[in-house]
Amino acid sequence: MPAHKQYFEILGLDAPPVDRKAVKRAYSKMLKVTRPEDDPAGFMALRDAHDQALNILRWQAEDAAYEAQQVETPPAAQPDIQNTALETDAASSLTYSDMLPEGPSTLEPESDTSYAIGPTPNFDAPVTIFEPPAPKTPPLIADLNALLDDPKHYNDREQWNILFRKARQLDIDDYVDFEDLLMEHILRFHGYYEDHPLHDTPEKMRQRFSPSIAASLFKTMNWDQVSKHGYHRAQQIDWLERRMSLRKRGVDPVPVPTSDSGGSGNVWLWLIGAFILLKIVQALANGL
């Protein structure tokens, strides 16, 4: 894939997306033709572009909210004190009869209901209350919380298989939301957002996932194929790799130092052999 392509071009768009919905729809469309098993590099670039687009939208929203808070309310117009005083003096010199029109009155006689504008409202009529729609519940959040809250479940491979079988039945938009939800919950579960003294050295923190569950989770969600450069999500994934003590691809495991006990054992064997040989020589000399 050409390196000069913008992130929105990798998503198949002609211009930067305007909202999260546009990002998810573009990502789901490109995902149908860019599968990780067929094109790992293309999928990695697509996933990078998806995360970068969401981050840019989030930063734009934060900047807009900050700028809105900085806008000062214009001061209210000051009344013209001099003209107001003149008008007040003129009005105070008039009487009620001076304000009535000259000639015979054309006004209708007042009635008890002359103050009413239109018909009297019916207070027994039903009142229609318009309530805003309830916020959409994130997909599978209850299942994910139940799994992570139980120590017997979050290291049980079958429980994770059940969760991912349900996730595969979601439509593509909800599945993209599930991916983001899962990442945030795994980060929170491992203490990413906590003020922990070992936050900068997560590999020293006590492990919670078994090595097999951690490796399977990274492989299932393709987190091990996401580029580690240039945006916030990459830093989070790199932190999780260290937190879960996962060996990175292309890096040989650290060799285990061999013990020197074998060398000292060989010395003892030489000494015993020399002692036996000496005894044999002595026996031969005595016999002669």
C-alpha cells in the first residue's frame, strides 16, 4: 500500500470523515476486501487508519468544546440614561384620560373574560410528554463485565469463546463498537488508568491473565498486528504487551544462562580419576 496515502484514503474516503458513524461504515466496507489472513499488511494499515480517524475526531471535539468555553458573552447594551429620564418625566405628567382616544369610544364593553386570548384551555386534556431516546447500550457490555468480574471466568478459555461467538453475530457497526469496548475494559482491568507506582514498568506488575489467554486475546483481536507508531491506541497496545509479558514478534527469547555446576563436576571427575590411577601405579610398584 502506498506510503503517501492519507488515513481517510486508506478507508476508501475522498475526504476526512465528519463523525464516528462515517468512520465505522467506511472501515466495515473496506474490511470485506481486506482480511488479516489474506493481507496482513493491508489490514494493519486499515486498522491504523480507523484508529487514527477516531482519534482525530475526538481531538476536534475537545478543541471545539474548549473554544466554546473561551467565547465571552457580549456585554448588555447600556440604556441611554438621559433620554430615559426625559421619557419618564413626560410620561409622569400624563393622566389616564389624556391617553384615551378622542371622540366616542369604539371599544367593546369589557367582560369577565376580556383578558383571555383565545379559548380557555382544557386542563383535563391529556398532556403529551416528549422524552429523548434512551442512550444505546454498548453491545455485550453485561457479558464482558460478568466475565472480567469473576476470577474463575477470565482465565477460562471456554468463557472467552462464548463471548466471541456472540460478538461474531453482531452487525458490523456493533462489532466495531465491541472492539473499542473490549480494549477499554482490558486496559481498565489491568490498571492502565490507575495511578500505580509500576505504571511505567507494567511487566513488573502481578499478572492476571494466564499466558495462553493473553496470547489468544491478542491474536483473536489482531492487536499484535497493529502498528506501534504514531497514535494513542498504539501506545496502549504496547503497554498491554508489556503488562501481559507477551514476547513480540521477530524477537528471540532471552537465552537462559547455563549453570557452571557442570564444569566443577568435571574437575571432581578428573581428581577422582587421577587418585585411582595413582593407587594403581602404587599397587604395581609394590608388586614388583
